[in-house]
Amino acid sequence: MPSTLPFWILKNSARSGIATLQGGKRLYSRWASNGNEASWRLFSHLPSTRKSSVPCSGFTLQKALRHTSTEEDDFQLQLSPQQVNEVLRAGESAHKILDLVSGVPNSVLRFESNQLAANSPVEDRQGIATCLQTNGLMFGIFDGHGGHACAQAVSERLFYYVAVSLMSQQTLERMEGAVESMKPLLPILHWLKRPGDSIYKDVTSMHLDHLRVYWQELLDLHMEMGLNIKEALTHSFQRLDSDISLEVQAPLEDEMTRNLSLQVAFSGATACMAHVDGVHLHVANAGDCRAILGVQEDNGMWSCLPLTCDHNAWNPAELSRLKREHPESEDRTVIVDHRLLGVLMPCRAFGDVQLKWSKELQHSVLERGFDTEALNIYQFTPPHYYPPPYLTAKPEVTYHRLRPQDKFLVLASDGLWDVLGNEEVVRLVVDHLAEAGRHKPDLAQRPANLGLMQSLLLQRKAQGLHAADQNAATHLIRHAIGTNEYGEMEPERLTAMLTLPEDLARMYRDDITVTVVYFNSDSIDTYYRGS
């Protein structure tokens, strides 16, 4: 959005009755005292981080007028602390890992996740599954832009490509034999958290056909043990992106399948995926999602170990890569205003064929009778668009051998990292663990009767907004949107940010999706002692 707004907007949220005054990228909240006197509180500056392939042009007067309030509006209605917690915790989930691997407890102890939408519908996706070929756990964060279709498709399909890449020759032969004899396929994944309601139920057969073509090509390589995990991650990212591109180019009779394929290809998604197998942690990243480790040294001090680098114009290595891949004459045009061709913030992503196809191919596909307006397909050819591609889905893969001091892994979409730094995220998770420990009742010291439990529940309810979050992902999201520029939690700011109407929310925050993975230090130590 522009650095300054040409006018002020007085807005009354229908959901909360909270009035906010907006201008110059700042947010002011008004609340009434005794029904007459009112005051304005300035919330800290929140830069717009819009990544959509549509250039952000700020407000229009027509849209602003829909949010104009009058003095007669009721400013006293606000979310109660309990309602704030309900909104923040609506998307949270947690899962304990109880599996044994070779008689040893899994190196992953548990995970916690949550998501808070800014876009409507939300464009982020996440997925967590056990890879039945390796017994490893896979965690993925997928940040969509230009719509949610690409993020949904990638979140549903990428894990399968990785699992197939890791299959031995013998397993691939069994897979192919099952298809040829029309028998059930071997199970590939065990989903612990699905990416969401699939919009692709009627086109699953097409996706399976393309996955089959991929494993047939792997069969032709005659690799007895399959790809290693780094190769599997790299090839899977690129192969899925290639299939997304080819699917929309293929002649398809079914209109729904054609439309969905078009929406997937012309929207985009960044992705960050982790595979944990014993002490072996691999992270593959394409775009500006991020993964970090929280590390506690022997002296008790905590530190942060980044496992990914953002692929954007602020990354010197990424900027150099782009310039190497294009003629010197494009040095000043490949990145404009810190965006790829002046359009896209991340420099790696799935989909976004507008930045991968030639102009001729784009016109050829779109001239097949698609209702691009109804499908919300944005058609725009940037200036200085010379021979593509300008965008890639090739991930950067990092390997880390887990140690007992590696306590947790945080994966999140850039909605979190836009407002919280790596070290701050580690500190907040550590604070959360300490706070959760303080609020955990010691039932071993007291009789666990119903009266005691009811008393504890009433105490927690009375604490309201200040009750400790039981989910680290929720704790991070709370601080991401409720902390002021001095690092202090402001309840009024938190409430205001949660009650912005849909068409304003995206101007002040992005979708935020977070997964926190806790490691079992004793199990990791056992791996080392056993080896």
C-alpha cells in the first residue's frame, strides 16, 4: 500500500462495534468512556506485506465510504477476553507422537499448530503426515497468493510426490502392479493434519494419473533404494510444479477440471516443508515461509538456528541468482520495487505461470473459452517481460542432524515473520513453555477430585485474556498481532486487529499459519548412545 493515504477513514466494525481511524499506515482505536467522552489510541505502524501478483494500489474512495461511521454509532461494544481467546484458538490443534521407531520413542514428542485468517477465504494451508516409506514425519506450510487454489493443491499433493520419490524399486513395482490389476494401492501417507477440505475430489483420478507417470519414470531409473531425501525433496517440488503447469495446457473435456486447473496454475504458493526421521532433519523451502530451531545450550541459554533463507529481493544470494539467469540488460528490471518484475515479492513459488510461460503460451491457454473474470484470473504482463521463466519452484534444502539441545522447530508463513523476528519467536515459545509449566496443576500433590478440577476451571475462566495459552502456535499469533512497538501486549490492539472487517484486515496483517514441533531430547540422546 502507499506510504501515506490521501484521506482518513472512520470505520465501525459491524462485528465488534469498535471504531478505528485509519491513515498513514497506522491504526487508531476509539472507545467510549461513560457514554460521552472518547479517546483515540495509536497502534504501532504495521507495514503492508501484500504478496499478491496484483499490484497493491491502496484504497479507493468508493470502498472507503462503505466504512464511514457517524457519531451515533455505538462504540462501546468490544470483544470480551473470552471471545478474544475463542477467536484466537478456533484453529488450533495439537498431537502427541506415541510411535516407536525400532523400539525407541520417536524423536518428535508432539506438535502444536494454529492458523488465523486475514484473507477471505484464507490463502494459507498446512499439512502434517507420517511418510509410511520412511516412518518419518512431514510438516508443511503453504502460503498462497492470488487466491487459495495453488496452496490447496500443493498441500494435498506434495507429500505424495516426496513419498513416492523415496520408494524402493520393489515398492514402486508393487504400486504399479496394483494399478494394472485394479487392486487397492499400498498406503503412502498417514495424515495427522489434513490440509483442509479438498476442492479436488472430482479430479483426484487425474492427479493420481500424473503421480503414476512420475513413479513410472522413477521405475525406469532402476534405483534399488530410491532417491535420498534431499534429492526426493528437490525433485518433488519441481515435478509437482511442472505437473501443475502441464495440467492446464492439456485438453480437458470436463469444465470443472479445466477451471480448477487454471485457477491452480494462475495463482501461486510458497512452501516450506520439513521431514524428520530420527535425528535426521531436512527442510525444503521455496519462497518466504520460514523454519527455525530453538536451541538450549548446556548453560541454559537459548538461541535460534535458522534453517531457511527467504527467497526475495532482500536476499543477496537470491538477487545474484536471478541476475545470473537473465541477460545483463535485465539487471535493472528483473527486480523493481523489491518485487520480481515489480509484481511478486517471493522469487520462488509454485504456480504463477504468468511469470513462467511465454506470452504466446499464456494467450493460447486463455483463449480456450475460460471465463477469466468469473474465475478471478488476473491477466497482466509486466513491462520488460523477456524470455521467461523468471520464477522457479526449486527448493533450497537444508540438512541438520538433531542434537539433544535442539528443543523445538517452528515453521510458519510469512504473516508471522513479517512482524516477529527469529529470536523473538524463540523467546516467545520459551516463555510459553515456562508459563504453561507454571499454570499446570500439580495433581500428584493434591487429590484429583471433581471439586478441585471445577475450581481450577473456574480460576482459568476468571483469568480471561491473561489465561496462559495451551498452544504455542496460538501464543505466537497472539503476540504477532497484539504486541506494540515496545514489545508490550496491548489488549485493545489485539481486539481491534481481530475485529477488522474482511476488506480491511488484509491491509494490516497477513494470514498467519504456525506449526511448532517439540523434540524428544531423551530419544535423540538414545539415538547417539545406540550408534
